[in-house]
Amino acid sequence: MSSATQLPTRFVSLRDLPVEEHRGRDAMWGVIATEAALFFCLFGAYFYLGNDKARWSINQPPKIYYALIMLAVLLTSSAVLHWGEKQVKRGLYASGRKALLATILIGFGFLALQAFEYLDHWKTLTPYSNSYGSIFYTITTFHAAHLIVGLLILIYALFIPRYGPTLESPFRPYETASLYWHFVDLVWIFIVLILYVIPNLMVHG
Amino acid sequence: MSTAAIEARLTELWETPKTVHGWFATVDHKELGRRYLVTALLFLIIGGVEALIMRVQLARADQTVLSPEVYDQIFTMHGVTMIFWYASPILSGFAIYLIPLMIGARDMAYPRLNAFTYWSFLLSGILLYVGPFMGQAPHAGWFAYLPYTGIKYSPSHGMDFYALALIFLTISTTGGAINFIVTILRLRAPGMLISRMPLFLYSTLTISVVILFALPSLTVACVFLELDRHWGTHFFSVAGGGTPVLWQQLFWFFGHPWVYVIFLPATGMLSMIIPAFSRRPIVGYPYVAMATILTGLVGFSVWLHHMFTIGLSDMAMGFFSAGSMMISVFTTVQIFAWVATIWRGRPVLTTSMYFALGSIALLVVGGLSGVYTGIIPVDWQVHSTYYVVAHIHYVLIGANVFPVFAGFYYWLPKMTGRKLNETLGKWSFWVMFLSFNAGFFPMHNLGLLGMPRRIFTYKEGLGWQGTNMLVTIGAFALGVGILLSIINVFISLRSGKIAGKNPWNSDGLEWESESPPKPYGSIHLPTVASRHPLWDDHDEEEDPANDRVLDQGRLTVITTWLDAEPKAIATIAKDTLAPLILAIAIFVFLSPLYSKCFG
């Protein structure tokens, strides 16, 4: 065989290795990659439709203050969750759980705010009005759907009895759940920029 | 502990009981891989029969075997079945079965996710075929252009079955991709550095990443389609400020990378099979690996070449034409590596090698016609003609079906423990190869003569009759060739030669295990010291102190992703019904659709 080579035997023992705890996080990065691509496509559709000014009837840009309040709410939730994650890593599981509960409540607050925003916005624009309305509501509803999924994940993590060292999966539910939550927040930042800030700048600026 | 006691303990831990519950609950990658292969082959047969029905209709001018409506539905179902439910899942089947064996792991990284992806693949396929049985099949081709697929021109629920079944399938495919990525990057045997990985892993890893970034575009397109059809939005309606071109952009942004998804793992299989039968390592391993990755990457910048006729700017067309030609360079690198490997080696002409060689020949023809159609004026001439049909079939049959058959003749002995009959296999190859060329090469000619694709019949006197008859005869003979191989499988299951651990004296780690492999793979988790574990002088399972047995539970080893240093011990989930229940739940969630069809 042309490739036969003399190789020293390497001693590998698997006896004293720790239990692996990060597969949940690894999979979540995969989920985040593909969800990021999903929103990339949605934004792509937004720009593609908006590229042709003849068919893009954005009569008045969406009111920016709602979006900014909602952004502040979501950023707060991320900060609280991050603090909770740090507590869990220090072994303070009870305060970690409280932070999780607080995040969930703030998350519901966001949804309530979005409902108000929709009610107000609906007077001038609906998904049935034109292509702008369709894509605007689709993107924001997709975000809300992801937020709801995030809430379900957080609620699941809230009721998991153990955050500490364990020999059973899920190993680090807190870390994995918060990773997804931060991603949903990040998407909202892009939504605020693309759907709210830029149209307002283009009208007023 | 004695080896027998260890074996008994590992078997107890890893074996799925042969009960009804065990059958539905199993998370064993070997069982799931086998099911993937069988299910995908069933879809190949269904899609093939649909193709033959079409060929009967087109054999002569002015045939009336099928009405235009039924013809539309059949060519759509043929395309959708082959591209989505055969071509990609069959490769996933090989990957799910082989990758854990190739990397010396006990199972995939997420066994329950693995089971879920199988069940949702199966159920989404069933969902797709619920429609036709209710007389509501999709009828707009596999890429379903608007406005024809809008509610106005497609009032039946066929397009809804298309959109929802595809969304369902994307869930399955995405889950599978995440599973492959983590399995390949984290579960490799100690010592299997990223520079020693079998090339099949490079291709599977590449397409898994491509899937993550390309598939959402299809999901978005299908969601928009459903919203437009049933909720009155205006993504595609010109009157409401939308544009049908949005569908084309979204669909092809997904669609062209998808071509590489169903092509690259097959080339990865060739990169395993050709060196094994050339009795030497592949020539230019790093170049083949890099060409694979670059194909996946550049695959994202060619999609506009499907749309050269819709009136794009010259700038955009020029860019995408250049991209389309550039990508052929990477495929050429692979082809030259294979040819050089054969040239410098001592080829053994087994059936598997026959299929691999046939695949190279067909891929060159299909690749060259692809380069032609990437040239804008040529594309304008042959767009939507049989020339394109010939091209797509040369690429997909040449670079998917033939490698898959090479893979079956190569790896089936590992899966079943018995070899396939070589004589019958070579007959099958020659019938398939000759009939394929007889049937599909003339399509180039038909296309240049101006025969459009997707017409249900044509008039006499256009000069297409004889050629079309030849195509039909070729298609049926191709079916016979495939049938010969299927018969061969059944013969081998009953009375094939016992294969033994390594019937081909191959180099890969998968040949280290028993044939068929034990539920746990190998007793001692192997270590790897070179690119060709079974050809070098290193004993993979050398482990006198039983340091790498891991029989305390369902465990496998996690290594670092570049250097494959052992890092941690991973637990592997037990058999469970949860994946099946979740897949059924999604199927039921989509039930308003088919209940609407009944009512």
C-alpha cells in the first residue's frame, strides 16, 4: 500500500474526561445561523420590493417612539437575563431563576406593547393595503413569533429543576435559552433600524 | 473485565429491542440511516414511474394518454419528488449511516433530532402525496412561478400542498444539517484532525452549512405564497405593489445552492470510492477539500442565471454569468483529482468503480452543457427548452444517481454483511449507462430544435418524433437498469457472498467495524493517526487497559474541532417516542389543509 507509514502508538485514555455540557449551545448556534438567514431573506424581500419606488407606497413612515420603547424593553430583558446567567454560573440558582421569571414577564410586556403598536398602526396601514404593509407586518409578526418561541423556551428553562452540575441533559438550559433570547433581541435592533429609523430619516432628513 | 463481558454490556446499552415500541422509538443512526435510504429509494421509484408515464405521452406526436392538466401535475410531482424527497434524503441516508462509523463515534450528536428528521421527512413526503390522491396536485413545475401559482390561476389546493409540504421538509432538512455539523466537528475520533477527515465529511459539512443559509429563503417564499393565496397580502400581485419576480429571486437564492446540496455529497462519495478502488490515496486531498468548500460558497452567487430571460440589468447578468462559469473550475479540480488518482493508481474494476467512472463521464457532459447555458446569449436561445432538461438530468443523474449506485455497491456490504453480485451489477451499469445516454443525449438536440420543456404534446411534422421515441425507449431501459440493481439487492440479502469486515481493503474507519456493524460500533473507541486509518500501521482499537470503552452508559467522546484532542464525554439519548410524536404533531397542525380538501 503506497500510504503505509510507521506511526507511533499514541496513548489516549478517556477515563478522566469531564461530562460534555455544550451540545445544546452548539445546536442553538446552528438554529441562530439559520434564523438569521431567515430574517436576512425577509429584509432582502423588503428592500427588493422597496427598490421600485413606483410600487412602494410607504405613505408615512411608522412612528418611531413605539419601536424605541420596545427596544428599550427588550434590551432590559436581555440585561436581566444575562445577569441571571452570571448568577447561575456562580452557583446562585435561586436568583438566576428570579431573573428568568423577570425576563419572561418583560417579554410578555413587549408583546403587549406590540399589540398596542399594531392597533395604532392598523388605522393607516394593514397587511392588505399594499406590498409595503404586507412585508412590514410579516417581518414584525415573524419577530413576534420568534419571541413567543423564546418565551416558551424560557418557560421550559424556568421549570427545569436543576441548573447546576448534572449527569443528565439538558446540561445548561439557562445558557442555551438565553442565547436564543439575545438573538431575538438582536433581530429587533435590525428591525428598528431598517423598518423604523431609516424610513423616518428618509422622510425627515 | 473480559472482552465478552464488555461486549455484552455494550450491547445491552445500545441495542434497540425488536418490539413495536422499539421500532418506532429507535434513535440508532444505523436503523435511521437505513430507513432514510429505503424511503428515498421509494421516492425515486415513484418519481421514476411518473417520468415514464410522461415519456409514454411524449413518445409520439399528438398522443392523448394524458390530458394537459394531468400532464402538468405529473411533471410537477416528478420534479418535486426527485429534487426534494429523493436526491437530498438519499445522501442524508448515507451520511447518517456512515458518518458515525467513519469518525468512530457511537452515534450522531443529537440522536433524537436524528429520529425527528427522519419522521418529518417521511410525513412531509406523505403530505405531498395526499394532494394527488385527492385530485389536488401541484401543477406548476418544481419552481412554481407566480402568477400562475396564485389563487386566481391555481384555485385548487395543489399549490398549498406544495408549499406546506416543503415548509415541513425544510424543518427536517435544517435539523439534519445542524446534526451533521455538530457531529462532524465535535465527535471525531481522537487524532482525526480536520486535515485527516474523509472527504465525504468535507462535502457533508459544506452542504450542511449551505442548507442553514439557503433553506430559509425557500421557507420565506412558501410563506409569502400562502399569505398571498389565502390571506390577501400583496407580495406577488402587481396591482398591490408586489412583483412575481420576488418569488423567482427568493426561490433561486435557495434553488441554486440546493443544486450543490444534492451534488456535493455525491462527489464526496466518489472521492472515497475512487481512491479505494485505485489502490492509492486521492491525489490532491487539500485541493479537493477546498474545492468542495468553495463550491458551496460560490454556489450562493450564481442564482440569477436561472433568470437571464426576465430582463435584468447587464451588470447583474454579467456578474452572475461569471460566477456560474467560475464554479465549474472547482468541480473541474475534483474531476482532475479523480482522474489523476485513477491514472496513478492500479484501478480495480468493480461494479462500484464502474458506476464511479460512468459518473465522471456524465458529470463532464452535464457540467459542460452547464457552462454553455451560463453564457447569456446561449441561455437566451435554449432557456426553457429540452436542452435545459438534458442538462439538469445529466447533472442530477450523472452526479447523484450514479454516485449513489456506486455508493450502494460499495457500502451495502457494510450495511447488510453481504456483497452484491458483480456480474448482475455490471449488467445493471451498462444498461443504465447506455440507455441513459441514448435517452437523454438526444434531448440536447430536441432543445436546439426548439422543443420547449413542459409541453404535453407536439404536432407532427416538427421533426421531433423519432428523437422523442428514442428518448422514451432510453427512459424505459434506464428503468430496467435500475430494476436490475434493485433485484441484485434482494438476491444479495438472501444469498450474497459474506462480506467480512473490509471486503474492498478500503482505508476508511467505517471498515473497521463488523458487517453489519454492532449497535455500538466498535468496542474500543478508535484513535486515528493518519488520513487512511486502515492502510497505515496503526492499530485503531489498541487499548489494552480498556481506557476507551466507555461502558458506564450510552457515551461517546467529544474532541476539539480542529485537532480532535479528547475533550469530554458526551451522553447519548436513549430510545424515545418523542421525535415521532413531534413529527406527527406538525403533520396534524397542517391538517386544516387536507380537511379543507375533503369538505
